[in-house]
Amino acid sequence: MPQKTKNTPMMEQYLKIKEQYPDAFLFYRLGDFYEMFYDDAIKGSQLLELTLTTRNKNAADKIPMCGVPHHAAQNYIDILIEQGYKVAICEQMEDPKLAQGMVKREVIQLITPGTAIDSSVNEAKENNYLTALHQQGKAYGFAYTDLSTGELKSASLNSLEQVINELISLQTKELVVDQTVTTATLEDLAPLKILISKQTETTENSELNYAIQDLKNILEVDTVRHLISYLSATQKRSLGHLQRAIHYEPRYFLKMDHYSKRNLELLENSRTGKKAGTLLWLLDETKTAMGGRLLKQWIDRPLLEKDKITNRYNMVKLLLDHYFERSALQEDLTQVYDLERLAGRVAFGSVNGRDLIQLKQSLQQVPKIKYVLETINDDSLTSIIEELDPVEDVVDLIEQAVVDEPPLSVTDGGLIKEGYNAELDSYTDAMKNGKKWLAQMEKRERDETGISTLKIGFNRVFGYFIEVSKANLAKLPEERYQRKQTLTNAERFITPELKEKEELILGAQGKATDLEYRLFVDIRERIKDQIKRLQRLAKAIAALDVVQGFAVVSERQHFVMPKLVKNGNDIEVKDGWHPVVQEVMGKQSYVPNDVVMPGNLSILLITGPNMSGKSTYMRQLALTVVMAQIGCFVPASSAKLPIFDQIFTRIGAADDLIAGQSTFMVEMKEANQALAHATKNSLILFDEIGRGTATYDGMALAQAIIEYVHDHVHAKTLFSTHYHELTGLSETLSELENIHVGAVEKNGDLIFLHKMQAGAADKSYGVHVAKLAGMPTDLLERATEILSTLESDTKDLSKTVPKKNDKQPEYAEKVQHDSELIEEEQLSLFGPPEKKNSSKKEKVMSKIKEADLMSLTPLEALNKLYEWQKELKK
């Protein structure tokens, strides 16, 4: 029977290290493998699809075990990180051959979802943000960084709502919190499914002092301190590429909450979660990874300052007008690698020879780019030209030191050019001469022994040897060689002369490899001193890349430069279109529309059938605003726009199941955001407000919201609705105007004109839309019959909708007819339905059946309804 065994020294070491990283997978280096044990092995084998084995197979306490080859570990690490786990990399810190007792091991890096920097090609244009939160009452210090680029920003936020909005906008995968963050706050953040990491201790170092030097707010200083302390604790290496923290405030930019960004599909398609079909997808003509990341940041945070926006317009126009220069610029930009992340890898110590060649090739494009811009000769480009530092000393260093096609590894030699270091050249000569001597010895031995297949070989275990096949052993003179190894089909030998040369060759090779690595580290450190210059250069090239992309898209899509109204809020967009929809549909299929809202007009009430383009019309205005305020030309034949401070949207139906909220609750929360925070300089898009509840509840809410916006907010508002009764508001609300989407019936079929027209729609065409959807013919006929009955029974009922301050009877309950009269009680948002006496119901129902409604005037019908309602309330 297996006996329980005491842990070996190695397992004792493993368990001691694992205690320090209980929430991470520990990759424990054993030879050429990273091994996992116990629960890590069980869970890791499932997640990574590895074979689970055991250690101490004959013992009672078998230890689950699995492992991955060290050279392929990154793929497995990426899988775990992508699923939200942490991985602690535990390396051997000394040569096992030289170690006395247990090989010393320690964790050299803790990789987490927010600190992963080895991104794939598909993620090159994506930032990976690590965020931090520090709480002080109802105030929150907030900071974020991308470890791969060194970007670092901080803000002071006044509500948890703002914190959540920032976290979602940044798409952060990990949030670092300290002891100030309350349990209640953590519970409120839990539905976001972001990995929460705790960092209670702080460390002072030069990198931290450099990062916080521009921050004035102590709340932000504390937040950045905990963020950098977490990075120091997990990465255990230089963070010299971290940039000085930049203070920002959401109010510095056009504000859009995550609901609005989702509704407008700026960065992510709401149906697929992908980039395709978004504004980012349409505008992304960038040629560099850093340009792609900056474009995403610009779309996420449009500008509010007219001068900055106009400067971008001017650069776009210049590049639009200079086709040949733009083409040359694009060709040069395609040769520029990711300078931001290359600089980050230099500082991080993870750069290799191939990275340095990419850095050199990128920097060699800078003089060409600068020359192209200088030939255009315009002041608008001066700010970018001044930042185009070619960093020639780094180019010269790499050119002199690193071979043009270096190996992937930096520890195996073959990196440094001949002529860079005299000592290395001497070792190289020794190796070359030694190999030449070996070739001469092989030829001599073949000639003297007559064995044409004799060869001199090498392996890491036995060194150099003479190999003779067993078929030729009889030809060897006795005692010519010393036997070294026996193989199945051959024997291997050594001679004193070969042994002597082996020591010379291997000694030179080992010394050369060690020296090459030291030289490479020195080169890396010298480049590290220039990281700030590289980062400034990267920012300039990224901005130039985004602007040239705007020029490309504007030319292809025939966008125009908008005129920005600094004082006033007139909107005048002529022949505007939804840029993404047109790209998908094709220009010939899309019908452009105007959006004209002078200063004294705040609300457009939009009616028309489903599928006719109301939502598209609303979105196209919002996208036009976003494009205008990021500095891009816009989809229209001409456009005059104010600078908006915020955009609020309530478009489409979506449940928030994580938060346990229905479609209607989400609708009300999004509407409330607009009503609570919008100003006269904001843009509001409300699509079908109130449709998620009972008819009259919805109508009442819709009217009240319109009146509130009209009387208190005065924001530019597009409000689409199916409640035709609301179109009468144009008679009492001076800042409201009706428009509708044109549609005509032809031979019983509905034809959408997709053209906005003045006035209200005369009907909703719901049955026609159902026909377009392919509903069964008999169902459509029945629906038409029911609709006719309902319309006749509720004739002129819309005139009973009370205008603001009118003293009218309460809303009547709709009476619906089928083959027999059936009363349906609606659940009211404003209170539970009252229980009514059944005998009273029968009397009233009898009177309704006997009433000749078609012969009554609207006022007489209203009085009848009022009398019947009074009877039911008695």
C-alpha cells in the first residue's frame, strides 16, 4: 500500500513561492518546462487542454501535475490572461550545474490582464489599459495606463456613475483598488466583470516621482502612487518608459456615456461586438498601429475647443489637396513599426535584435516624412514637423552594432556586427580558425584511414568527436583514437589534439556569446536613455497618420469641411447621410436628408412608419457631430454646426440583464441621464420613448418628456414617435416642429421614400411593415380588419390628449373590439388598477354597446366617456 511521503525540498520550495501568489497560476521552471502542481495543474489542464499527470505516482498523496515547454509558454499565458487569470513566472535564478543543493528560484514577473504587453498583430491597434481607483467619500481618484506604451492619465471623478462610464469606455480588464475603496463600491462594480486587484502598500521610487510631478490634486497623486506600486510589485523591472501623468477631466471633451457610445456604434458593433460596421471601421485608414490606437482615442473623446478642431480641419484639407505628397506619406508610414511599444520593450528589457532592426527602419523613414511635409510648406503642419525628431544617434548605434538579420534569441550569439568590438572580433576569429582547422583535420583523417564517411561532429553533451560507422571500424588502426561513445550504427572517438582544439573553440564561443549579450544590454541601455524622444516622435507620427486617414476617407466618401458656429446653436446640414449605412448599402441606394434647426428651434418631432429610416436619420446627425468634433470632414454637401458639449441617446430596445433591468427600465434610465445632465449646448436623440409600457402610460411620459426638454433644457433634440397624438404639441410648444418620413401606398403596397418632409405623418403603416416582413396573408387581412374597427371606435380620440396646463378629463381607457366586446385592463405606471364592481361594469358595457359612436361629435363622445368613467368610479 502506498505510503504518505514527506514533501521533497523542491516541492517545499514550490509551496513557499505559491503562498505568495495564491490568486495566480504559478509557472514553475523545471529544466525546459514550466510545471504546475495541485489545483493549478487541475484547473490549468482543463483551461489549456493539457494532459494531467501526477508526481509521486506510488505514494498515497499523489501530486497533480502538468506543464508546458518554456519556448512555447507565451501562447499558454495568453490564453489564461484572455480569460481573466494571472500568471506568475517562476524562473531558475542560477545554473543548475553550479548550484549547491536546491536551485534558487523566484518569480520574475506577474502577468495580469491589465499588464499583458505581448499583443498579437490583430490587437496592435488596441490599447490594454490597467486602471486604478482611490476613494475619498463620494470623490474618486481615477488613473489608467497602458504598460506597453507608457501612457498615463489621471482624473478626479465626482460619482460612481462617472467611474463606471470611464471603465466601460476604456474597456479595461483589470482595476487596482486600495484600502480606501469601500465594499459597497466594489459590489456596485461587480456586474462589470472586471478583475479586481488590491494594492495596499506603496513604494517610492524615481519612476513614481517622475510620473506624478505635474499632478496638483492629492487624490490623483495617491491613485497614481498605488497604480505604479502595483506595476512595480508585479513586473519587477524598470518602468522608465512610463510618461508623466496627464490630468484630464471628462468635461474637457464631448461627453457621451457608454449607453450613447453603444447606441451610436462608434467603436463596437452592438450586434456582433466587432469593429466592422462602426464609425471606427469606416474612418480607419491609418497605416501604423499607434495611429490606429490614437484614432480610437479621438473618436472616444471628441474635442470642445474650436481652434484645435479647426487646426485638424486645416491639416486634412492640406493633405486632401496634395494627392501626390499624401501618397508618398502613406508609403513612408507603412514602413514605420510601432514606435510606442518598441520603446516600451526597450525600457522593459524585453526587446530583441529584430525589434531593434524594426526601430532602425522606422526611424529611417522620419527624414522622408519630414521632407514631404516641408514641401507642402504650410503653417498648419508646423507643430507636427517640429516633433519629427529622427533620433539619428539611435539609428547610427543600431546600424553599427546589430546585424541586419539577427536571431530571435539575445543569449545565443550572432547579434553583433563584425568590427563593432575588437575583443568580440578576436573570439570570432578564433572560432572561424578553429572550424577551419576541424575541416582540415576531417579531410586528413579520411585520407589517412581510407574511411570516406568519417566525420567530425559536435553536440552539447560530448563536445567535438570523430564518428566512424561500425561497418568501417575494422579499417581503423588500433589505438589511433580514444573511444568516447557507442551508438547503434557507429562509434565516436576523441584525440588529445581534438580535445585541445575543442577547449579553444568552445572557450572562444562561450566567451563570444557572453560578450555579445553584454554588448546588447549596453546598446539597449543607451537606447533607453532616448525613450522620451522616441515617445514624442511616436505621438507626432500617430497624429499625422490619423489626419492623413481622414483625408483619404473624406476624398473617397466626398465629405465636406463643416463650418463651426462658435456662438449660437444653429444646425444646417444639407444632403446629409449616415456614413456607415451608405458604405454598406452603396451611394446609389442611400437617400440623403437635410437637418435644419435654427436657433429658435430645439425639438424635431419625427413621425413615420417603421423601417422608414427615422433612427438612421437621428444617428446620422449624431455621427456627423462626432466626426466634426474629432476634426474629420462630414457626410453632407454642406454643414454648419455648433460645438456640442454632450450627446445623449435613447435608441433601440435592450435589456440590461446583468443589472436586472428590463428594456423599459433601461429606456427610462437613459432618458433620465439626458434630462438630468443635458444643457442648451447638448444633443439629445430620443427614439420611441414610452413604447416599453402601456399605451397611455407611454404617451403620457413621452409628452411630459418633450415638454420638460422644451421648457427647461432647450437642448437640440430629435424625438421620433409612433404616438401621432403628440404631433399636436407643435401648436402649443413654440420650439417644436413636426417632420415625417415620406411613404406612399401603390397598389396596396407600401413604398418608403426615406425622405424627411415637413409636417406630421398621417398614419403609421404598421400592417404594411408586417407585410414587408412576410407575415401570412390571412393574418394580415385579419389585422387590417381589426385595425379598421379600432380606428372607427376611437375616431378623433387624439383630440382628448391634454395639452400642458389644460384642464381635461383623465385619459380614457381604450375600448377594443373583436367578434365580442372585451375589456382589457392596462397595468398603469402611476398606480395599480382599481377593483371595480362587476355589476357597474355590465351596465356601462351595455351603454357602450348601444351607443352610436359614429353619429357623435368628438366633444359629445368625450362627454359620454366622461360619464361612463364617473359611473365606474362610484
